[in-house]
Amino acid sequence: MGKYFGTDGFRGEANVNLTVEHAYKVGRFLGWYYGQRAKKTADNPEGRCRVAIGKDTRRSSYMFEYSLVAGLTASGADVYLLHVTTTPSVSYVVRTEEFDCGIMISASHNPYYDNGIKVINGKGEKLEEDVIVEIERYLDGEMEELPFALKDAIGRTTDYAAGRNRYIGYLISIATRSFKGKKVALDCANGSASAIAKNVFDALGAETHVINNHPNGLNINTDCGSTHIHVLQDYVKESGCDVGFAYDGDADRCIAVDENGSVVDGDLILYICGKYMKEIGTLRNNTVVTTIMSNFGLYKAFDREGISYEKTAVGDKYVYENMSQYGNCLGGEQSGHIIFSKHATTGDGILTSLKVMEVMLEKKETLGKLASEVEILPQVLKNVRVKDKKEAQDDPAVQAEVAKATETLGADGRILLRQSGTEPVVRVMVEAPTTEQCEMLVDQVIEVMKAQGHVL
């Protein structure tokens, strides 16, 4: 991770550690960088740099959009505005319509006052590290000032809502069966999914019930969406739905709820889809890519089904790198970032919903029955806001407490400390035979962090 860019872009509190000046300079650099590499084509005879921009529903997203556009056009790039849309839709438009790069303005599952700049390369993948290094050099004034475009070389801005509509059509085309007769609840987190998800499920014939789809700029992720799954759980039970799907702010995550109101997280989705894909012969390499945060119970279930698995660092970026390198076609995270490489190059919450629906319909089973085949080991994860992530994690006293917990657990569980790639947070996770033991060991580590003065 760099000084500004983490595992999922440049993220921070709007106008505090992510400012309009930062956005303007990111735009200036990207317009210049891709402008040097733009090629003349039949659709682009002038060889101009073309950049697609999407945003989520945060109040500050408009501010950053305008600032990025100013920087990009000042460097000579033509900008196409997708308006409020999802991160995976930006990726889809960029890779299918020959854009030089794409930008998504979002802080994903973070509160409304945070925001972020995610940059996507021309293949629809997350930006290469070497380009990120150059952006950070420019942000820190370590490069010569970039030239401004002049006269007719100055960039233009185009309304491109049509690109988002094409993505909606693409999602609809992926479904293998009608959803008629299925009562489906969608929690749109007052975010990007509000502009897309209902259209897709309605078009496929579902009886669609949507909650938290009235964004006002301040309510994105507030007691709703994939990070507050209890809201959807209650709704599914009270409304008698067959299934529910909750998204995060930019809809690249999906957490499901079965007909009983039980949570079906990313690990269970990987199992359900992986087992089905193996049965129909589409699970390439007979392998599913997971992260080190996945539950032991998932691996036991995969072993039982004869499915191989990989483990990567946490972050859908690392999952996709593994999939791309080894040709694997299914991967994801417990948090709900699921990648189906046949259809997408990023996690896609709405696509994930469609693939779960496919398994339910093709196998004629409830989601609860499909998920019941995995026995999940109790797991407790707590996020600790700290002054300095690295100092808190590397503190000798903290590490000694972790070693003590590891010895206590033996072969019956594990403890994991991990720095967030997007927030000033250290995540403390324990898996153990009982939830009580998980809670106790997590709290003991957090108490040491507090005693050492790391906790905010």
C-alpha cells in the first residue's frame, strides 16, 4: 500500500485527508498519463484519452466528480459520466467499450462522510501498482508540473448514462431462468445499487421488495446494507421472502439472507456456487480462491466435496490477481466480494445475487438448505480504530498476547490481526470452538492495545 492509495483506492474523510485538490491532481495525472498512450481507432480517430466516471450517492461524490473532470479535461482527456452507478458497472463499461481507464468515486462500506477514488485500468481491473506509485509522486510534488491541454486539445465531458443502461442489460442476459414466483428482498444500502438492482430483478420476473433505496447523500450505509445485515434479516422474516440480498455502498459486495432470516455470507456463497459449478463442469481447475479470513468450516466442506482452494491476502484485488495468474474462475471474500471471472473482473454484488438465484432455481432448493451443508466454526471479528495501524499491530506486547492466544487455541482455532487497507483500523479475528472463547481472546488483545495507548 502507498501513502495515499490502499488496497481499494485513495480513501479518506472528504475535505480532511481526501480533498478536491487531491482529486484534481489525480485527474490531471491520469489525463496526461493515458493521453500519452491513447491510440487512434475507428471510434476515436483523434486518438484522445477517454475516461469513464461513476459515483455513489454520498454528498461529496459530486464535488469530487467535478474536481476529477476539471483535472482530466485540463490534461486533454474526454470524460464520460455514468452518474450514480456501481463499481462493477464502471469496470464493465471500461473493458467492453475501449476506455483508457475508469474512475469510481466511492468509499464502499464506509460512512457517508468518507469518500474514495478507485481507478480501473483499460482491462476493467484495478490499477497497476507502478502507475499508482507515479500518481503518488505527482501528488507529493516529486514530478515536474504536467502540461495543460490547449485550444482544441482541451477535453470534453459527455453524459453517458447509456453505458449504465447497457450494464443493466448485460446483467439481465446472464440469468439462466425467470425469477417468476420468487419473492426477493433487496437492501440497496441507500447507495449505488439503488439505481440498478430493482430494474434487474423486475425484468427477470421476481416479486421484488426493495428497502433502503432512498439515498439523500447522508444515509448511505447507515444502519442498512451488507454491514448491517440484521435489517434485511428482519425484513425477510416479517415479509415471508424466499431470499434477500444486501449490498454495500458501491454494490461490489453481496451478503445473502435465506428464507429463515439466517445470514449467508461470502464463504457460504463461495461454497454454494463452487459446488454447483463443479457439478455442471464449469469450475475451472476445480479450484476456488479464498482469503486468509475465510472460515475453517468452508475448507472442511470443500475437502468433503473434493474441491481445491487457494488462500490469498485479504482484498478482492489479491483474489483477482490469483485468479488471473492461474486461470481460476471463482473467488472471493467472506465479506461478500465475489468474483465470477467469466462475467466480471471485480467483485459484483448484483451479479453475485443472480448466480445464487441460478443455483436455487436450477437445483430447486431453498438457500437455507444449500447453505446448511457447511458447518461454520464460531468466529468473532472486531475492528479497532487506532492511531497508527502498523505500530498497533507490531507492538511487542500486542504480539505477545497474540502468541498467548495462539497457544491457548492450539489446533482447535486461530487468531488473526490484520490492518485495514482503507481505514485507520486493526481487525482482530478469532475462530474457536465456542463464541464465548472467541470473544474472550479478541477482547484480551484489544485490552492490551488500549493499555499500550494505541486505541483512539
